[in-house]
Amino acid sequence: MSDARGPESKDDVPPIFGGFAPAIEYMTDAAQRSLLFLDVMRQRGNAFRERAAQKAPHVLDYQVELVVDGRTLERPVNYALTRVVPPAGVEIDPTRRPFVVVDPRAGHGPGIGGFKSDSEIGVIFKAGHPCYFIGFLPEPMPGQTIADIARAEAAFLEKVIALHPDADGKPAVIGNCQAGWAIMMVAAIRPELFGPIIAAGSPLSYWAGVHGKNPMRYSGGLLGGSWLTALTSDLGNGKFDGAWLVQNFENQNPANTLWTKQYNLYSKIDTEAPRYLDFERWWGGHVNLDAEEIQFIVDELFVGNNLASGHIKAADGTAIDFRSIRSPIVVFCSKGDNITPPQQALGWILDLYGDVDEIRSYGQTIVYTIHESAGHLGIFVSSGVARKEHGEFSSNIDLIDTLPPGLYEAVFTAKTADTDNPDLVSGEWVMRCETRTLDDIRALGGNDAADDRRFATAARVSEINLALYRSYVQPLVRAMANPQMADWLRRMHLLRLQYEIFSNANPFMAQVAAAADKVRAERKPVDANNPFRAIQEVMSKQIVTALDAWRDASERLSEQAFLSIYGSPTLQRAVGIDPESDERPRRAAKSPLHKQFLEQRIAELKSRIGEGGLREALVRATIYTGAARASVDERGFEAIRRIRLAKSEASRLTLAEFKKLVREQFFMLLIDQDAALNAIPALLPDSAEERRKALEILREVISAAGEITPQVRARLDQVSDLFDPNRPRSNVSKMPAPEPARKSNRPQAS
């Protein structure tokens, strides 16, 4: 017998049992897999205990160097800024803007943004950018607040900027999950510190959603509000155990929690253990939050939904308004995310703006992309997502930074042999930013006025219950709480016990390691065609189906309960909500000062339409011609970048100067298109040769994205006439503005 791994293994079965060979082979295999499974659980438990003993545990697959320790700041926090050391063979361009990856503090330890090579940090290095990482320690500093953390993150960015004085832009900041709203708050307070912001899987509009899906948003109301958060923090002696946040994630998918994750390991025990243990290093690394931190998060964000509406105040008393952010905002979400569905990731745009023109009036650029299937964790840990979406964002971050203000959707198509100008594409995908309107966001679904009244009622009930708890129960709980009891409660949490009981701390596990080694030496995997293996797979699918049905029934019941309880007109009146009002609560207020500033800015730009030279004329002509496509392709920007870099140092625009130039010319065309076009001939040099070269550059950029449509061709011909030195400098023919690209007309992303 040459191998025990196939049908030959039945030769080991005595002839008298030949008819029972498949059953005996399966039972042997199942027994071996069970013991090996136990050994993996033992390894997982031991790794959990080792990590719990570390002072600064993380799962980064990269070496880091401490730059700023947040515990040394004036208002100390348990955060730290580190520089990620590039792996051997990776070359970093010191002139490129640095990236800063901020990990979520949602119950787990830091490092998920870079725990393998195909990760956010990995693709940042591949694109040649310096990279920094903001992580945290397992224990909060006493009394630290969200405001303190915001100050610390601002200080970290100041340090990064100081370390890269020659960079071609401010740091690009990636906020994963809960870190997304945190960096958005900092960017609203200190907009001058930020380059493009990437909010990946980040909830920003906490009430938003659609009926029948993702009922996690109902949890606060069904639990009676945030009083339970206060109780948990008090029992923890001033600390909130992050394991409860992880438990919330676990509860969203009971089939995976109770069965699939473990069964996948058991059924593939010979190959799956390393991947399983690698992920569990992060999933089981629970951290604590200060009581004041978590209370703010639950009261102001998840229950109150006060962030996007401008109801949260900074330390100096000013409202935190996302419209103050001056950097491009990239929102990455997924339809498969049951923690932060697209409505919660994008609904804030509808809360702040009435239309795209209002977005432009604030000079804001918002780019979003919606994955079709990635789960919440897949947004951060999937190798495919890292290579595609995160890789394209990293490679094209300068394109995103220089986009004219407006709303765009990033669309990715695979680069193939038929792709035009493939040398202008940095990776395996072509990124195109297509213009969108707020109707595209509305089409995703969301709350109506009645839904918002229900959530507003739940927020009021939460305030009442929290006040009652603080008045009558909290003093008693705090009198009983002490560090020893808090530590015991944390250790006895079920999520921690599932690690502890299978570790070497359990004397019954002492013999598992030796027995597992013996099994590996004598391993006899069952044949894939064994009928009992097929029965096992069928039973597993039935268990998953049953657990999914249980989850769906529970979610329907939860939704019906929430809608019925908080939709009651009697309850709404009792807490001060008018059940007859169609006014949407928690909408951001409009500032009269903004209108005044806008009028002044329009007047200024109108007065400068005729100012400038060849650069202004060429950029204006490029924007006008390319606008017919209603999209911006990375190949066109790469062509511009190469032309810009080919200039001498003396004449080359910096990226910041180029961005300012693009935005001013875009707004001039938006304010008065005819006047802006009529002024182009006056901006051009008299030299026919210089005009010819400029026109060649224009055609090169426009053709970089591939086939030129008839409307683009018409505009290109029109602009070509403007560059003709013999043409009169007036009487520009009018061209209608392009229609926004609709989803039904665009090529499907691969």
C-alpha cells in the first residue's frame, strides 16, 4: 500500500468487515478529526492566555516602531502612533503622501488592517506610500473620553505631517469600522490635517436601514436604551468589557457562531488549522473601554444618531459638522454587511445635503463604492477585497484627491487584453469614478418619517431609563462593585471561557497534545466519495438552514416588536414626539453664513474667469470636454500625472496647486459655462506651436480612457476650434451639460 489517503485505505479493513468498510473508514477518520479538532482548540486557548498576558498585543504581520505614545500626552489615552516598517524588497517613494490606518476599537485588539500581506497595509506598501498605524492598548487610561482620543489622533496626524515635509499631499487616513466615525469627527474639527479619508464599513447614519434586513439597529430600543451600558460599566468598576461588543457581532449570525466556523475547521482539519488560529488571534483579543467612552458612543451615536445631524459639540463648544470636512471622503460598504449596511454607511449624505449642487457648494468630494457580497469583516480581512478595492484606492489616492467636488461612485472593471491603454493602469483593475445624484443613494432604501419618529421615540425612552437608572440603581451598583468583582466578571464571560476551558489550564487537556501527535503520524483521511462523508455534509447544511431560520424568525419578531412599541402614538406623545408631524428629526441645520460665503465665492470666481494662462485654459478645456463622459477614469489622470512629472521642477505644479487649479476651473464652468469657454482663447499664448502642443496634451488625456463617444468628440472639436490661433476670441457655441451616468447604463464591475 503506497498511500493511506484514498480508496486503498480499505485494504486495512479485515475481509470479514469488507461490507462495512466505508463506515469503519469514516468512524476512524471522524475519531481522528475530533481529537485533532480538540488539539486546535487547545492551541487556540493557549494563544488566548498568552495574548492576555501581553502588555501591547496586536495581530499585525509587520514590524512597527513607536512614534508617539498617547499615554504621554497632556490628556493621556491608551492609543499610540507607530510607523509600519516596510518589508524587505519593498521600495517606498518618500515624496508620496503617507497613509495612516486607524483600527476599530469595537471589542477586539488592534491589527486587523495589516494581519497578512494581502491587506490594507500590504497594498499601501505596494503602491509605494509610507504607512503609519494607530492602535491601542487593552486597558483604557482612567477617565479618557472620546474628545481626548480625538485630540490624540489630531496630534498623531500633526506628527506624521511633520515627518513628511516633502510629501505631495496631506496624509490619507483609513478608518475601519468604528474608527471611521472617529476620524470623521476629527476631520470635521481639524480639516487642515487630512488628505483623503477612507471610511471602510463605518456606521455614520445609525438609524438608517430597510425593513426586513439588518435588525441590529433595533437593539438599543428593544433593550430599553443605554441604561444597560451604564450598568455593565458600573459592574466593571468603571470599565466596559469589549467582549460584550464582540458578543453582539456573534449574535448576528448564529449559524456561523454556533456551527459553521467550527465545522469548517473540523471538516478540513488537515489544512484549515493555521488560518483558523490566525484569525482567532484577533477575534479573541478582547479589550476594555472606559465607561465614559462607551456611554458617549451608545448615547450620542447608536441610540441618539446625533453625529451627522451636527448635534454633537467639540471640546470648544462648536458643533461637529461633516460639512466642514475639506478632504475627499471615500465610503466603502457592502450589501453583504449585516453590521454596517449601505444605508448606515451612506445615509448621512441625505441628512446633510438636499442635492449634489449643495455638496459642491461646500467644496466636498464624496466617493462611494458598494461591494455586492463581502461581509463586515471581509471589508477589512478579505484578500480579494484588499487586492481590488483597497489596492485601487491606494494606487489612485491622488486621483481621488483632485476630483472636482460632487458625488461619485467608484466602479472597478477587470483589466483584460482588450483594455485600452493598459500601461496607464497600475493594477489588475481599472477604477472609474462616475457621477451620481442623491437619488442613487435614496434608491438603496431607507427610513421614512414614521421610521425616524420611532427611533426618536426610542432615543427619548433611553434618556428617561438612563436617568432613572442613575438616580435609583447606579449608587447601589457602584457601592457593590470593586476591582476584584469586575475582574471575575470579565474572566467568567462566556466568550473568554470558551478559550480558557480548552487551554492547558484545564487538566483534562493535558493528554490531548500527545494523543494528537500520534494521530497525525497515523492519519487516515476518509475518501471524499465516502457516503458517510456525504451524509455529514448534508446534516451540516440542515443545521445551518435551521439556525438561519431561527435567526430570521428572531429578526422578524424583533422588528415587529420595535415597530409596534415605538410606533405607538401614545408612547410618542408621552415622550414629546408629535406622531402627526412629517418633519424628520435629527436633520442637520442650514447655516445662513454658508449662503453668504457662497455668494461671495461665486462673485470672486466670476471676476477671475478671464484670468490665467495656458495652464488654466488647458485644465478648463479638459474638464469641459471630459464632463461629457460623466466619469473620471484613472487612465486619464495617470496621463496627466506623467505629463506633470515630465515638467521641470521650476514649472511643475505641486499636487495641492494642481488640485486648487482643477477645482477653480471646475467651479468657473459650473457658474457660467459660456463665459468660461469664451475666455479660453484669451488665456492661450499667441504662439501657434504652443497651442498645438497644448491641444495634443488635451487629446492625449481625453483618449486615455479609451473610445471617444460622439458627445465627447463634439466637445473636443469645439475646444479644438478655441485653440485655433486664427479663430475669433468669442462666439463659442453652446453645448448642453451631460446627463449624469445612470447605474443601468454603466458596465458591470467584475
